Amino acid sequence: MQKAGEITNLRRQVPYELIPKNGKLRHIVFIADFVYEENGKEVVEDSKGYRNRLYMLKWRLMLDRHGIQVLET
């Protein structure tokens, strides 16, 4: 898609912090498979074979914390 000019600025394995580090507790991140720009908008895409409970929680946190709705492919 990038070679065809349909998307630009393709990045892979992009981390988004969902919950910051707190004392001894580690931060929690969502790692998007792909992030790119399409028609002037940033698209965050994740390839999923199975949507488990942890993924669904992180998907909701992405929407809540960053206002990003992850595209699932």
C-alpha cells in the first residue's frame, strides 16, 4: 500500500503507553502492529487471530486514554 502511494509514514510495532509506571509497578503499553497515515489521518492497525480479554481491555484503554479506535485486521 505504501509503494502504491495509498498510505504514508508506515511504522511497525509502535508502543502506546496506557498506564504509566507507579512506584514498583511497571507501565502498561499497547503495541500496535502498524501505524500509518491514510487520507491525512493516522490509522492504528492490529492483526488479531483471536481477541482475548487482555486485548479487549487494552483496546478500550486505547480509546479512553488516546482517543484512538484500533482497526482490527
